[in-house]
Amino acid sequence: MRFPMSRRRVRIGELHVDPVTFDQALERIAELVGRREGGVVFTPNVDHVVKAETNAAFRRAYERADLCLADGTWILWASRALREPLPGKVSGSDLLVPLAKFAAERRWRVYILGGGPGVAEQAGQRVSGEFGVDVVGSDAPVVHSDGSTDRATRTVEQIRAAQPDIVLVAFGAPKQELWIDRFADSIAPAVAIGIGGSLDFLTGRVRRAPAWMSRAGLEWAFRLAQEPRRMWRRYLIEDPRFLAIVARTLREARRRPSM
């Protein structure tokens, strides 16, 4: 059974976030790798908080995660509103390149899973050529909404045969979290890290928002402008519920007796 590395966590809705800095996040991942017992790292963002309200399997996956990193300015703002300020943003997209350099320095073996056709392979070639990462394999299976895949046994066998230290999983939420939760024990001692759409940013298939837009909490607007047909429902219909979830969390915190 997997347990979170830190018991002090900030609760936002049904999810919890670890209060760590960027450097501390890398250190925590190194601890997990060093244990040689496997592990799970998620990067909760606004969309994850909203999905957790109605997806019980997604909530359970998060409850079993070892490390949950604040992905996005809105998560930081929510923690401040809840009077439990997180020390900083550690989004999957920001983490990927520093993590690749970190892995190269420590000679970790890396497996890349997910993305569209050819994306994982292209990402592997970049981090290998540019940062010297030992990429020991890549794959892009089709994953169903419950995290299952038609060739799960083959995928797990390929990962186990490659003997990676970390597996970067880019299926998008909630598929990647459900896949990781389902197969984390099977691919141990590798540490599985959910990275969402980071491979598309890394390979240049999708442009990232300018830094100022990210700091201002407007990254969603940039993504919506780029991919309106794919993103409109998420950003205009679903994610606005985040504000009500934060307000409810604050009310619940105020009702709890002080220690």
C-alpha cells in the first residue's frame, strides 16, 4: 500500500496538495526513487479539483498518491484564501525540463508514456539529445476513461523489462491518474509521475502561455484561444465551479473546532 510522504497537506475541495517548493519537489521525487519501492506523483490543478467532486475513482487515486504538487496560480490563490498558503507553483509543465536535467545528473532511467502518435518518442529524443537523459523506452497506448487499456499487460511488461527509475505518464486527467493508480504497484520500483499535456509543450506541438499570463492566472485564456473547440467546455462550463468548491472548503474549515 502506498502512503503520502507528508501528512501536512492543504485541502482544496476533495483533494490535498503538499506544501513544497520547486526544489523540495525534486528532492521528494529523489527520495521516492531512492526508496526503490515505487511511488506516485500527481500535479493537481483547477480541472482536477473539479473532476474530483464527481469522480470517486479519481479521488481514491489522489488519496493514495505519495506527492501532490500545486499545478497553477489558481491553486496558490485558493490556498491563500483558505489561509494555508502554499509556498509556490510546481506545475507538470514547469517541472518536466528541470526533472529531466535532475534525472540526467543522477543517471536515472526514464520511460515516457502517452501523448499523441509519435509524441513520446519525439520527447524522448529531445531530452536524451539535449540533456543526456537515459530514455529506456516510450509508448502511447490508447487509454479508456477508467484508466484501463486494451494492451495493459503488454505495456506493463515493456516498462518492467526496461527497468526505469521514473515513468512520465501523459494521458491527461483523469486517465493518467487512474492508469497510474491501477498499475503503480505493477511497475514498481519505478516512480510514476503524471505530467498531463507537458509532452506537447516540450515537443512544440502546443504553445505555452507567456510567463506573465501564467502569473496572472490567465493561462486558461491562452489555451482556450489556441484550442477553442477542444477546451471551451472545460474552461467555460466546468472549471468555473472551482470558485464554489473553494468557498465550500473555507466554510467547512471555519466550522471545524480549533485545536
